[in-house]
Amino acid sequence: MTRATKIIREEPMRPSYFTLTALDVQCYAELLFQQHLRLPDHGPKCRAATLWSVLFFAAARMCSLAAACVALANAPSDTAVHDALLAGLPDGAHLQRQLNRARQGDLPHALRRRRQPLAIDLTLIPYHGQHLHEVNEIYRSQAKSGTTHFHAYATAYVIRKGLRFTVALTAVYQGAALPDVIRRLLAQAAQASVRPRYLLLDRGFCSVDVIRYLQAGRRAFLMPVPRRGRKATHPQGASGTQLLATWKRSGWGQYTMSNAQKRRATLAVCVACRNRRGERGRHGREALVYAYGGGLRPSSYHWVRETYRSRFAIETSYRQLHQARIRTCTRDPLLRLLYVGVALVLRNLWVWLHWERLSQPRRGGRRIDLNQLVFRRMWLWLQHVAEHRFGIGDVIPTQRQSPEWLRENQ
């Protein structure tokens, strides 16, 4: 190096910092919904932006539209909002497609590059009324919350760290075949270019028809096997799938199921034995029985147990769904589908914000911290924006005058 050589020292670039505000989240949500649902303006007081703000406020407060309109001082009446929604919404099938497009609109490309594990489950919302148009609108199941009548919805959920999106939603009516429900969900996921690596299903899907459908389509699946038959304490001994639960050691096997129509399905089973070790106050051995197939080849018992445990993330999405679902007593299944769809789309928006706006770039992948914007805080932001736009209706008309001591202190 000569003396004429100059050494130029470049100071490292400092990262730029930006902010995410409540108004940003409100704008993101309105643009996302209006882009796909396209609600028309219903008069000067019920414009599309007004309707979305009232819906977001009702979802944030977990209340009805009537309670939301009363809580907001300058909001339209609940009758006007209700009529505007019914006038602007399409039929049920079209609304379902629009909600799925809104749910899939901002999916990261990382989910489309390779196959992803998908969890499929059914959520039941208790219902204590009568049907509106057809009897099959009401789904019948085991008693829950004091009723056997429900509005049922099936969802498909991507299981990937940092990218846990709900990619498909479909309403389930009474008498619907479970293979058809799975087929609709997979078709909706395919429209978003999300291909399943394997399916994680709830024990309620363990039936002959579902297994035959999955095996015929070479769909890799994993699901728990419900215990049926005589228990081990029966004088004649255990039978059916209860016999698998009596295994003392983990192992692999086969089991043949049959239904009332004498149709059969043979499936591979994995019995994973473990010691409870005082979990939830229980002790002793526990045998977990899983069914798998469709080309899935598990590597170990531990892989089967831990892989199925990842399916419980869909239960978290249902918990967040109920934390953001507008309460209603309407009999209209169209509005009920809208309220469920709004909650799930906004939950996807919450996941997208952490991936695109709040994640920290680093070598090896983005770092995501969900504590930066917890789910409930995002709803409080939407609530505050609506209160700022319409004002808070904290005045109640009364025919009685305030006490004298209160008037003196005011």
C-alpha cells in the first residue's frame, strides 16, 4: 500500500424505524374488506366506511350491532346498519367466496413455495332459536351450552411458525357429508395456491367415508382414533378400538373400521404410550391411538405425538375467533357467516401485521414477537378509532332529575 492510498472508512448504516398506529390498522382492514366484499353506500349516513367501522367496533367489544350503535354517539341506528348490510351482501355462496378471497389476499409467498401442514376442524356456535329458511341450516350435535342446535363452520389452518393463517372457511349444514366438507376446504386452499403436505384432523373426522376418501385421493393424514367398543374392565374383555388402548408398549398396527352401511376401511394405526407424570392431576400410563395413511410414513412414535400436538394451534384460532365475533340473536345465516368471516379475516390481518410490519429481519429468518401487538390490543385500537370517528354515547335520557348534592358538585 502506497502513501497516496487513502483509507475510506464507511460508517455502518443505521436501520430505519417506522411506526404502526391504530389508524394504519383501521385503513388496512377497511381496504382489505372493501377490496373483496365491496359493500355499496346505503344512503349518506350508511356509507361503506361507516359500516366497517361499526362492525369493527362491535367485534372489538364482543357485542351486538345494536349495542355498538348505542355506544357510538353519531353512528347510524342499528336498524339502518342492519338494513344496509342485508341490502349490500350477496347470497351465502358468493359471500363465502368473497370472505375466502379476503382471507387469502395477503398470504405471504412463503406459504405457496412448498407444501404446508393443514389442520382441519369444525367449530360449533350454540344456537337456541329456529331456522330461517331451511331446516338444515341448523347443525345437530352433542349437547353443549344447554343446546344440541348449532351453526357450524369448518376451517383449514396452516401450521407453520410465524405464518399461522386460516386459509379456508365453509359453512356446514345438517346432513353434509364430511368428505364433501374436506373437499371444499382443500379446493378453497388450492385457490390460494396453498398445497397440503399432510392433513391433521380431529377425531370427529375418523369415519369410514372420510378415510376411504383420503386414501382414494392419496391425501396424507393423521388423526386420533376415538375409543369404541367394550372397555378393558368388561367381563368379556376389551373390543374394538378399546383393545388398542390396552397396549403396554408403543407400536404399529392395522385396524379395520365398518359403518352402518357395511362399508369397511382398513387404516394403519400408531399406539404411542407415555407416562402422564401428574399432568392435569393424572398419573399412570396413557395409550394414544392415532390413524394415519395416504402415503404418510411416520418416522417414530414421538414424531406422531408431537406432530399431532401442533394441530392444537387451530384451537387457539377458534379462541381468538370467539374473542372477536360479533354477538347476535338473528336467525339469518348470512349475517352469522359475515360475523364469523370478519373475525377470521381480522385475525389473519393480525398475523400478517406481525409478519410484514412488526417482524425483525435477521440472518436465518425473521424474528416475530407476538407481544409487540397482542390480539386484544389490536381490537382496542379499532375500538378507539371508531370512538374517535363517531364519539362516545355516554349519555342516557332519563325523566328524573339528578340529586341536588350531585348538581352542586358538577
